[in-house]
Amino acid sequence: MAWTQEEELKLRQVIKDSGVNLLKKNLVQGTWGNTAVRLDEDHMLVTPTGLDYISLTPEDMPIVQISDPSIWEKGKKPTSERKIHAAVMGARPEINATIHSHPVYCSILASCRIELPVMSKEMEKLVGGSARVGKYGLPGTKPLKKGTVAAMEGRNACFMANHGVFCAGRDMDEAFKIIEIMEQCSYEYIKQKTLEATGQQTYSDELLFDYFVSKYSK
């Protein structure tokens, strides 16, 4: 292992803080979602499965082998989505932090399986283009991993069909900026399409809900 104890402790705190920040900014619900940071070429720290982000301690984060994520040590049992984090880090040596979560507006587009076009210069810069939708797969399965990795090619974010969003950055600060811009741009896209469909001038979630019900409840 090529890292120092000081570096490991610092990154454990980064993981802890990332979960708390996701909650504070309403980018995750409950214990859902997971994050990871790279320790070296073949190891990463990840969030454990099913634990509350507030009560989680830095010591709870397990170390997972990137080349074989079935191998892990220290901390608590790692998230079942660790294979996706490992696959992206393994394929992308420039990526050192990853986030998988279920923000409201990102989850709407993921559920509709809609590719998000570039909505701003910031999205173009951070995401690298449109946000594609990875092929559907059940949580923790190979189809979900393969679909996510394919959708992430040449991008720093993608949707996971019927699931949520996956973001990757050179560090956790960048990964966090990416998930924030993804949620903001998803909202702007939904707002734009809702106003086009209804002919209204002012958007609200109630307008979206009423339009959806009227269109699909017949």
C-alpha cells in the first residue's frame, strides 16, 4: 500500500464529509447513495452499506481493492455498488473520487431514461457533454455496472436507468460540483420541457405533476 496513515485519515474524513454534504444539499435521501475516493492505483475507500451518513465515522469506511472489489479490509461492510466505483476508477486513472446518488430531478430523468443535453457552459466543462443513460440493471449486478461504465465513457456523469446518477471527478470537490450541476441542469431541462408541453409561463412541481397525471392516467 503506497499511501501514508496521515493520507488515509484525511481521505476517510473526506468520505464522511461528502455524505453529510449530500444530505445537507438534498442530493441524497436517508442512507441511499454511496461515495468513494482513491487511495492508490489499486485501492479505494468507500462508504459502508446501509449506514446513516450523520452517525457514520471515518473509521467505518472500508478499503476496497479496485482490481477485485470482492476483496476489502478494515471498516464495515462496503456498499454493494463498490464494483461500479471500482470499474470507473480502474478504467479512468485520472478519476480519484466518485459519487452515486438519487437527487430528485436527476432521478426523474433517470426514471424516464432521458439523455440530458448540455444545458450550460459549466455542464459542458464539468460533465464533458450530454449525460447519457446507462442500460438498466438491478442494484449490485453486472448489467448495472456495465451500463454505467459504458455511459461514463468520455463523460464525468451519467444516469443509471430507473435508478439515479453517477458522477466522477479528479477529487471529491470536483465530483461534488458535478453532481450539483447535474441536479441543477436536470431541473432546468424538466422546467423547460414542462412549460413547452403545457403552454404555461411559470413552472412549478405541481404543474409538472398535474400534466403528468392528465397525460398518463387516461
